[in-house]
Amino acid sequence: LQREKEIRSAVDELARLGDSPSLSVNEVLKIQLLKQTIVRNYDEALNIAQQTGDKDLVREYERRRDKTVRALQMMKR
């Protein structure tokens, strides 16, 4: 649950920065860091799900992580 909150928070911040027409170098770096944070949190959530042995939960987090990674790769910045 904590990972989910961290993911949502990072996604919200990423969306806010992504709406800006022009970004400073620091903001561009922050976007990269947020992307890494989102993926890392999904990886950690997936590891936790695997430890529970719940195959449905594992599949759900794999799906979410893969979908998120594809979306992040398609982002302009």
C-alpha cells in the first residue's frame, strides 16, 4: 500500500511537470528521477507480491509495471 501511494505521488508530480511548456534543466532531471522512482516502486511492489505467493497479484503488478514502463518510454521528455 505504501508503494502504491509513492507511485501515485510520483505520477502526480510527473504530470504536473509534464504540463509545463518549458522546463529548466533541474526539472528535466527531476522528471527522469520520477520515472526511475515509479519503475523502482513497481519492481518493489512486484517483489512483495511474489513473496506472498498470490499469483493473481503478481500478474496484476507485472501488468501495471509493463504498462507504466511503456507509457513512460513514450513520453516526450
